[in-house]
Amino acid sequence: MIAELVLATVFGLLLLGIHRKVIARIQRRPGPPVWQEILHMLKFSFKSTWVPATASATLFIGVVLVAIGIWTAAFFVVFTGGSLLVVFAIYMLHKIVEHGFGLSSGSPYGKFGGVRSVISAASEIPLFVSVAAIAIFTRSFTLSDIVLYQQVHGPLLFIAFPAAIAMYLVILSKMPSGPFSIVESKELVSGYKTEHFGVWRAGLEVCNGLKTTVLFSTFILVFIGQVPILWMVVGMVLLVISLSFACALTPMLSPFDSVTVQTIVTGLMLCYGTFLYVGGVA
Amino acid sequence: MQKHAARIAWAGVCISAGVVILHMAGSVPLWAYAAVLVLMFPVIIIGICLWWMAKGGKEDIPFIGY
């Protein structure tokens, strides 16, 4: 399983590299090579590293370990067909970890990034109401049951399209340079990760790679179903290309606009879920 | 520090390899195997990076906004 973990990390970083490349090409820039994020991670791992004098050393180092650990756990949950609720609980934990990254550094940029992470969590997490819509159809929160349901009834992408849009928005919120990426906004330098450099940043890159693979594979498993590994890879690449278009063509929203848009979508999703439940559509 | 990091990384690798072997032999259930890897994977990554990182550097005070 360690080999799979390493492969998932490298593949996730490759997807983030494709993301940067596609955004650059849309904006008529040459852009970095697609393996740039992998090189980035390696480069940071070789750099001389210490803990800043203003930082809380335990938290500063601890959050890096926790960040990698929680997405390793999420990887296991997804690939053993575990509960979707656990995956989203880990997503929530990640918001707390981002907050910890920002607060531990003692830098105002990091702190503002951490605060924005909490603000964005307030609007991203309610989007998980889409999980309720899925459960109305499948009568289960377990990934293996959701996959079985789709083998009989077809992909949930067509059956519960609004839920797919809400989940797509959750993933879009986590993509760099996206309309909802307020935690990494340039006026905050690098947001919550400003002061995490060298080895700590390499650890954060590993976490980002794993997180990307886990979130993308969850989306495909939940809305398309179990597909051969090659098709899974193709699906993830297509997903990242579509997200890149959304990121390249949309300006970053201000924090309150970001929260407003996500809250409106959550409201619409609640209406959809109520309609499914009361109307007995499923 | 770097020797210490190497020892920690190697300990992580040995524990992980041990639990993989025990899991394949059927002595360790999947949840315990997963729990050990969840704990050890970050330790191995950070341990290896701290081991091979460039030497030097001293703690500094970053920009604190004042």
C-alpha cells in the first residue's frame, strides 16, 4: 500500500501540474512543464530548513504531519470503499489544519490565511448536503454501496446532476487559482503556507498531491462509478482540465462574494434535497 | 539533527515494512495495518526530507507586519 500512496501522491502532483499548464495555455502563456509540481516538492525537500523564531514549533511541525496523515487515512477510506462521511470529515479536518498552518507561524499573512480558511469552511462544508441527495437515491453513505447502486441504475452524474455540481464546486474550492481560492490569495503572499518553507513545504506538497488524488477519485467513484484504472486516470485528467477552464476564466472572488456564491448553491441544494425527499423521487 | 532524522525515517520504514509483512501473513487486520501506515507515512516523508536537506540555516524572525 506504500507504493500506492507514493503513486497517488505523484499522480496528484502531476494533476496539479496539468492544472497549471492548462490555465497558462488558456491565458496564452507557455506555462511550466506538467511535472513542475513534482519538481517543486523535490526542490523544497532539499532546502535548508528551520522553524521561525516567532512560530510555535510544536504546532508548526505537527500540522505538517497531521496534514499528510489525514489524507493518507482518506486514501485508505476511498480505496477500501469506506464511508463517504469519513472522507468529508477529513475534508473538514483539513480546514482546521489550514487554520493551524496559518496560526502556528506568527506571521500576519499566515494568520489571515488561516482565518480565511475558517471563513471558507463555513460555506464549503454545507455543500456536503449533496451527500444527502446521494443517500436518498442509494440509501447508503458507503462508497462500495454507492458503486453497486450505479452498476444497476447507471451513473449518479445523470441521476443526481445537481448533487454532482455541488460536489464539483467543493473540489473547485480546493483548486489553486480558482474563484474560491481565497485562502491563497496573492495579497496574503501565499496565505496560510507563507512561512512553511523547505521541508515543511515539501510535506505540504505531498499532502496536496494526495488530497487531489483522493478528492478526484471520490468524485469519479460517487458520480460515475467503478471504472477500470485507465479510465479512472482519463476521468481525473478530464476533470482537472475542466476545473482549469473554470479557474482560468473566472477571477478570484472577494472573500464575502465567495461565501455568498457557495451559500446560494447550498440553499439550492437544500431545495433539491427536500424535493427529492418529500416528492419521493428516488 | 540530520542523523536523528535518518534514524526516525528508518524506524518508520522498518515499522511499516513489518506491519505490511504481518498483514500479508494474516496476523494484522486491515484497520491496524492502515492505522500504522497513517501514522508512519508522514513520519517517513518528513524524516527523509530532513535527512537529505541542505545543511545550515538558523531560526529567523519573519515579517510580522510592524
